[in-house]
Amino acid sequence: MAAHDHAHGHGDVHGFAGGTLRSLGIALGLNAAYTAAEAAAGIATGSLSLLADAGHNLSDVLALGIAAGAVVLAGRPATPNRSFGLKRAEILAALVNAVSLVVIAVLIFIEAGRRFSQPPDVPGGWLVAVAALGLAINAAGAALVFRRGGHDLNLRASFVHLAGDALGSLGVLVAGVVIITTGWRYADPAFSLLLGVLILVSSWGVLRDSVLVLLEAAPRGMDADAIGRAMAATPGVVEVHDLHVWQITSGFPTLSAHVRVRAGDDCHAIRRTLEQMLCERFRVTHTTLQVDHEQADGLLAISRSPGTGRE
């Protein structure tokens, strides 16, 4: 006797997606407006620092657009050929955003090295004024996305982008103050180098987690061996094998396993007990369990012999 089951727990998906889109939309609008203003200020003053930061912000505007598009795709209903819908779109967006952060950090290192060899004459007053505005806008956008983020890798990547922008604005502001008070032109590349390090470090977690999801590894913080031992310790269970634990997307752990129980025990009752235990102890709400009776002693097992036809 075998029992198969799929248990689902998705929560208020539509409400969450709507709030997420609003947060991303507001952050996207603010960031796009500031990027245009910063680029205009950079052109007007001839400040390479402002133009470089505007380019950094432009990449984040594109990243926020990708994140919003991923939320829309992930909200599309499942089809027979795509039984989980397009939920992995959020993970792909997180991966693209994380990789773009690494690229941005590398470009900052290259530009910082160039500026150390030829430090430009940067107008400190304009740096302070524009950077202060950018700090306020990016901090507000980061806070808005952070409130919705939770364990969502896509939103975490967007938050890292916005937080990096806020840190970038802070670095430009401090560099402007240093230039005004001391005239030290190396302040600009020095703070740019520090910003690159911060972006690289902050992007690592998102990059690692998104790759692990795509590789269908067990979710971070979830011990597959401990889950298997807990299942095997359930009364009536004789053996657990072919155990697989992975994530469809952020916050959507999934499990499948083949379970053998004692001959004569109720497969369905044990399956329900396992599902409840997995949900309560490990927060796994989507399970596929094949539950069979162990082979009773004395029963004849017949299998096809090699090279023979019909038995």
C-alpha cells in the first residue's frame, strides 16, 4: 500500500506581492529621479565623482526594475507544464542583482585606482549638497524595501543595492566635507575604494543564497540529516530513504521522501503524523511522501530473472 500527498502553505501571496510592488515602485521612482538630477549636476559642474555615482545609481534603477518584474512573474498562476508557476523568477532576479553588484564593485576599484594616480579637482560644495539629497532618498528607499524584505532573496538584493547607494552618498558627502576643509583631493578615490569593499561584502550573502537555491541545496539553517532522523524516529516508521530537501524559492522549502512502515500499520495515519511533525518542527509545508509497508516475513518476492521473458 502506498500513500502520496502534497501539502501546501502559501499565505496571503497576493497581498504580499501588491505591497512589494508598491514598495519597489516608490523606491524605483525616487531613485530614478535622483539619478537624473545627479547626472545633470555632474555635467553642469564637470564632477566625475557625481557622474560616476549617477552611473552606479542608474545600475540600481535597472536592478529595481528587474526585481519588480520578477515579482510580477512570480505572481502568475501555475500551469500544467509549470506546476510552480514562475516563482524561480525571483531567484534569477536576485542572482542578476548580486552579480551586478560584484561588477559595480570591480568598476569602482578600477576607477578608484585611476583617481589615485590622477586625482581630479572636485567641487566639494556641490558634492555635499547633492550627496546629502541622495543619502536621504536612498535611505528612505532602503527602509521601504527592508520592511517588505524578510527572507525574500529578490528584495534582499534590492535592499543591498539601495543600502549601497546610501553608503555611496554618505561617502561622497564625507569626501566633499574633507575636500572643503582640507583640500585633500585623494578623499574622493579613498572613499570610493571603501564603498567598493562594502558593496562586495554585502553582495556575497545574496549571491551565495541564490546560487544554493538554483542548485536545489537544502535551505540554509535546515539540516536534512536531522529531518531524516526525526522522520525515522516517528512511531511505526521502519526506514526513510530517497530524502530530498530543497527550496522552490525564498521561504518555500520542499521535501520528498520514501518511507517504509511496519506491516499492518496505517500508512495514511503515519503520513499525516509525518506531515504535521515536518510542519511544526521544521516549517516544511510542501511535502511529497511515498509511504509503503515493509515486506512481511515469509512472503514470496518474485522478480523478473535476467534473460527470461514473461514470468
